[in-house]
Amino acid sequence: MIGAPYRTLILRCNGTRWVRVPSPSPAADGGSQLHAVAATGKIVWAVGYAGLKTLIERWNGTAWTRVITPSPPGADDLAGVTAISARDAWTVGQGNGQTLIVHWNERVATAG
């Protein structure tokens, strides 16, 4: 559909074909997009943006959930992610034209 806002799209291969997996896709001006993915064990991280805010989604082996993230004022976007363990992940991107690093340490995402 022309002019429709972007929505997140996550596909998973079941061994035979790719199937769509429901994921949070926050309604926001400018839509929502995911740019990078990382996994460790059954935990998977996907990052991007929703409108002018950062977006982190986490797969726990059963379902995707949105992780509440710090998002400085301005246009924010996460472009890369790495998972150290199920309880330790790092993302990078830009926030208001500056480098933005977000760290997940089991319970909360913090910007640095």
C-alpha cells in the first residue's frame, strides 16, 4: 500500500519455508522498522526504530515482546545488536545525531 507507514516484519524458517512470526509493531509517525538481529540460545534480539524512538524487541523462545528503552530527544534509531548471553545484550545506533549505545543487563535497558 503506497503511503502506509512501515511495520516490523520478522520471518522464521521452519526448515522448509519462511513463515511470518507476529511481532510488536508500534504505531508511530514514520512507522516501525527493524534493522538488525542477534541471538544467543533461545533468546533473540531485534532492533530498529518506531517513529522517532528506539525500538528493541526480544524473543524469549515463545513470543516477541517490546523492551522499554531510553530514547534521547530527537530522531533515534538502533542499527546493530550483539548478544553476549541471555542476560546481556548491546545495541548501537544514533540519537539526535550522536552515537547511541544501549545496554540490556537482564532487567533494564540503559543508554550510555
